[in-house]
Amino acid sequence: MSISTNSAVIEFCFEGRFIDFLIKDGYKLKGLLLWTSEGEFYIKLAKHLRSAFDLRLPKGTWLQVVGTKQYNAKKNQVTLVAERVMAASADMGTVSAPNPAKTQPAKTQTILVCQKSDCMKRGGKALCQALESELRNNGLEDAVNIKGTGCMKNCKAGPNLVMPDKTRYSKIKAEQVPALIDKHFSGEYREKINVKPRAILSK
């Protein structure tokens, strides 16, 4: 796809394989890398798309991305911004809008935990172990992923973590984890993903 003017904004539509997400500051989703027949592209995600993605989207997933392509003549730079991202089924030749919460309720939730040394020294390792244990106790280990991140820029208040709904917590102790899991993964959520808790720890 070529751009004929020095300053132009045009629509693009790419189909290709998902390579990876680009994360800023350890937890802020900014865009994705897509491999197409024209090569590899970095595509920014419009703000309304950033909270809709499952961070466990398998690499190699076939996607169709529609958005705007802007050329900056001064910087000689092309910027791609996705307005719509659809999961394309290569087998059926159809494209459907991705709605991870509805189409794939399992494995759609990710807890981000800072893995930098300051947070680890302040109890990050015990926090991760407590999260894993509590997810197991509630039958959520297959539905919720724990992902380590880079620095969250709040070292003195570590350990730091970000829940799937973007709620951020600092100075979290292992003993607070049961209440945290109960707050963010209610019975309604368990029913939605058809999971029954194996054991609910008393508070």
C-alpha cells in the first residue's frame, strides 16, 4: 500500500498473523505487531480497543485490522492506528469481531505483577505464590493468568500489581490476596466461565 501525498490520512485494512503486544511502562497496552504479506507492521491501538484485548492472545492468531494510516512528511514517518481488530478464521474464511469476554470466557483475565527487584524484595515473590494458590483454591487457575511485568514506576510502594479491570494496588501483602481475588472474581464471574470454586478460603 502506497501513499501518494506528502501529508495524507487514508484507511488501511491488513490481514496477518499476530506477533506480540507492545507494552509501555510494564503494563500499559499501546499496540501490536502484525506480520502480513507486506512484512511486519507496528500498529497502535485506538484507546477504545486497549482495554478489550486478552493479553493471552495466542501468537500466530490470524487477525484483520482496519484503521487509519498517516504519513508525516517532516519526519518521513508512517503511523498506523487500528480502529477495529477482528479475529479472522482462516479455515472458514469468515471474520468475526473479537469479544474475549463473551467468545472465550476462559483464560481472558490477566493479573499483572511487577517482577523488578524492589518489588520482589518487598514481598513480590510471596505475593505471586499467594495469587497462584488462591486461584487454584477457587478453580480459576485455567481462567486467570498471572503475568510478570517490568517496572511500574512505583518502587517504594511495592509490591505492585494491576488487576484485569485495570485497578492498581500497591503494598499488597500475601495475606490480603484471598479478599482481593474474592473482590475481583465474584461468583457471577465464576458462573460466566462455568467454574465452581473447589475451596473458598474463609476471610
